Amino acid sequence: MDGIPPERTVTDSWPALHGRPVLRRTVAVGLVLCVSVAAALVVRGVNALTAGGTGRETDRDRAERLAGLHPSQHPGVGRFYVPVGAVYTHTSDGAPVAYLHYRLGGGRAPGLGDFLSAYDLPAPGPVAPLPADLLAALGGDEPAEAPELPDSPPPPAAAPSPSATPTPAESPSPEATPTPESDDPLAEPADPADPAPVVAPAPDPVPDEPAAPAEPTPDDPTPSPTWTPTPSPTALPTHTPTARRIYVATISGGLPGAADIYIRATG
């Protein structure tokens, strides 16, 4: 039709490509590669900028952290376990509570022994019933009872030491002072049979004025009381430690080390 302009193609805007299909394919492939490289660089830059951030913390992270099993709480282990079920909520009084479920395959995969050693946990103890709120929160095929791990109690608070009291040093008891011998070589030694001379006591002096207190001299044999400093007791943390209960249920008919681990932790 006369009123409709003809359709334009790529060769119309780039006359050099007209009649050269190999060159057209080469240019198309080059444009695709340039766009792909630019997109990869943009993604790499965004990842580099956000690599240092902690990211958004999920309920699973909060539950693991409350139970003391978060990977950041065990940096030297080099491995960690991902729970198959995690619930983080609060009790009626506002205290946080977490419920976790780990499933260990055993066999060639890490089993119960590796899990206990990775998180420095003791061996399971006697069988105990699982809490009702744990069964209700996980809502799976949890057993009614399972062996429970003995959780180590928090260390007792050290009693503050009593404050230091001054202890005066004991005065040295007076000892008999030996009488110096005479320097006269011609003096005769005193006969022990002779009676000791009697010395009359001096009369009491008449007090005219109150005597001034004697000033201490460096040669005073009685030392002054000494203080023994005692360091003040170190302040202990006042926060309440996390209460954690861990149950281990072996999987019947499973591989060696296969087990289900159920955890209830409160803050």
C-alpha cells in the first residue's frame, strides 16, 4: 500500500551488514557476550558489597542461638548441623522459647557420636518423657519419651571474701638484758653466793604540770599496726543462664548412629 512505509531491518540501519550473514552472526554473539559479562560484573559487585553484612536473621537462627547450637557459637568446629524443624516463640510471660528437631542419618553420614562431640554434649542418660509443649510445637511423629542428656548446671557463684581487717603486729616480749661484764681485767668475778644488792625505790615525783605525750622515735621497738589489702571480688554475671533439655531417640531399623534429637530451650 502506498500509505504504509516499508518495514526497517537491522541491515537498513547498518548497511555494512547487508548481504553478509557471517558478520551479522558475529556481531550478535559479541553483543550477547558483552551483556552477559556486564551482568556478571554487576552481580559480583553487589555480592562483594553485601558480603560483610549479617543478613536477615530467621526464626531458625534465633532458635539455634537460644539453644546454644548456632554455627557462630561454635566457630572452631568447622561443621554444623541444620535442624529439620525449628520453632521460635514466646511463653505467656514473654520469655523466649525454642524447639528444635535434628535428624541424623548415621552410617557413612555423621551420626549421634559426631553430633555430641561437635557441640561438646554428654552422653544420653535415663529415659524421660518429652515436654507436652515440645510435642505440640513440632507436631510430628515425636516419641512420648526418650533418653535425656544430663545438662550441666551453671557454676555456683563465688562468695565474696570478707573485707580486710587491721591486724596489729604482736609486740616483742621483753627479754632479760644481760649485764655487760666489766672491762677491767683486774676486777674479780662476782660470787653467785653473795646476795644481790637491794636498791631502794625512788620517791614518786610530785606532778607539777601534765607531761606532754612522748613523740614516737624511729628506734621504738613496737611497730604500728599494718593493713593487709585484699582485692575486691570480681563482679559475676547476673543474667539467668539458658535452660536447655535435649532428648535423643534412636531410629529403629536405621543405620548405626541414626537418631532423632529433640531440644527445648528457654531464655
